[in-house]
Amino acid sequence: AQIDTLWTKTFGDEFEDRGYGLVQSNDGGYIIVGRKATASDYIDSDYKAWILKTDSLGNKEWDIEIGNSLQNVANSITKTQDGNYVIGISKNGSGFGTSSFSATLIKIDDQGNIIWEVDYPSSVAGWIWDLKSTVDNGLVFVGGEYLVMTDSLGNIIWNKNQLWIDGLSVTPLGDGGVIVTTNSDGVIKYDRDGVEIWEQDNFSSFPTSQLWSLIETPSGLIGVGTDYNNGYLAAFSHNGEVIANEMLVERSRWLYDIVKSSDGGYYICGSRHGVDDVEDLLIMKISFFPEVVEPPEIEILWSEVFGGEASDRAYGMILSNDGNITIAGRTSSYGNGQNDLWLLKMGEGYIAPPPPTLVINEFLALNGNCCTDSQGDNDDY
């Protein structure tokens, strides 16, 4: 099997525009969040947080830009149980220093109308890397030194701060607890009340490793990340024991997201650097069944790259309602500007094996023309 591109779309103006996270909307379309730059300088440009809605074919329906000055970024979006959407926005910062931002949650409907908006003081939260809905209809988000649990209206239930340098991802669990990954090679579990249950520190054999995405599985947890040189996969038991820790695809420098496929495998996306160090968007599929195979084995079923002559990368991915994959990222190879938001819809298809031409020709040489068609040749066999 391989992955085929069903359609791709680019969105943006002349500067740095990116898509980081996405969800499928109630009408089968997509809502993507990211940022739009107002100048060419990557670090010092002002940015607007960007929320973009498309139909099911990726055609733009509406968008919202938030922020009149400084840097404003929307890194994450989650769909709530009532069918609406909450976006985590980091506002009014500079130089991408996480401590300079303030945190805001905004809840919108399918038309982009704001239902509610909550700003958090700097003592509670600043930069937001990841935001998720919890099993009890609440919300949890992480970024910088902060972890915040709220109710369905964004009111704080409990929060943690100054426990790490930068929290990267948060995963709500079926038991009501959450798992946090940090940029200091840490994985920490808290129960529903914010009490630490276990911590796995320095679990990786890779230096300066960061897990950017972690999901719950029947056997525990599985996630992907980077050590700035290679992408890797890590898996843990429910009690935090390390089950797997392995590099995936040489030169896959960034792995950002992992989702479970409908057949029990896992899709992974990010980017891969080619022989000329050109970055291409990467997507791969793996099988991993630690509860069946001992010791657990990771098998890469296929790996594909997409892109052009410049830099292209995937950040977020979802399994769409039709069983296909939709990816949000950025592209410098296509579109209008330095980077454009890149939205890709992909489907996994079956590749028929090539016809056994050599075997047929050998057969014909030995047995005459018994296998020729009505035109006297064997091109149909």
C-alpha cells in the first residue's frame, strides 16, 4: 500500500504563513489554526493568529485573524462535545520567547462566531503549545512552564507552573488523568485532580529529545518526536515503563504528530531532509503491537515524502470521517509567499504488483503462443 494525494491547497500572502493544527468540522470541512506574518523577518515580524475554515474539498469559506501588533499564534484547536471548537492562542509576545506571551482560549461555532473568550494571567499561563478536550467535557492545555485544567467554560480547576522549561504536549486519558511531555525529555502523568502519579525522566537514548505528540493505546502510550537530528518513536506502558525508543527513517529530522489508522496501524507525519538537505513533508505508516509481540517490534509499512525544491513540513494530522488523512503544515515550494499554509488530503490505496513479464516470456519461449490474446500478443497477461 502507499499514500496518494487526493487534493492539496495553499493559503497565505507574501510572508511566513503556517498551519499547525486542525479538526474536521460538522459539515465535513476543516478548521485549521496557525499564524500569518506581516513582514519578511521570521523572528522579528509581527504575527496574527489565524483561524481558517474550508469545505470538504479544501476551498476556503471564512477566516479570522487575531492580533493587531506583536506576535500572536494559534497552535492548537480541539472540538468540544457540544460540536463547537476551542482554540488556544498565544498573544502579544515577541521573538517567540514563550515567557513574553499571554494565553487566551476562544470558543467558536461553525461560522466562526465567538461563543466565549477567556484570558489568563501570566502567573497561570503564557504560551500554549497544545490544547485538548477531556473526557468530562473540560479542557486542558500546556505550554511554557504551565499546565492548566479548566471546565467547559474555561474556568480554572487546577494548574501547575514552574515544573519544567517547556511543556510540549498534553494527552487526556480514559481514566480522567493527563500525560504531559516536556522539552527536557520528560513524560509525566497526573490524575484528574492534578496529583502526580509517575514521571519518566531522561527516558530517551537520544540527546535533547522532545516528544511532540503522544496518544493513548490499549497497551499504554505511543508518541513521536525529535532530537533535532532524527525523528523517533517512544512507547510506554500505563505505568510509565519504557516499551520502545527507536529512530524512525534516517534523516526524518522532525516528527510532529501520530494518529491511529482504521486498521490498527499508526500514521506519522513531519518532515525529512534529503541528500541536498532539502526538507520535504513526510508521512509514514507503521505497525506496532507490543501486547502481541515480545519484545515489541516497530515495522515501517511505507514512507512517502511530498514537496518541491524548497522547504516543506507537516505539523498536524487527523483521520477524517471518510477514513482518509488530512494534514496541515507549511510549504515554501508552492503558493504565494515565503511560506504558505499547506492543507493536504491523502488516501491510502493498494498498488497491484507488476505483471510477471519475465515469467510469461520464458513460458512462451518454451510453449509457443498458447497465451497470446486475439491480437496475437501477450500484453493482457
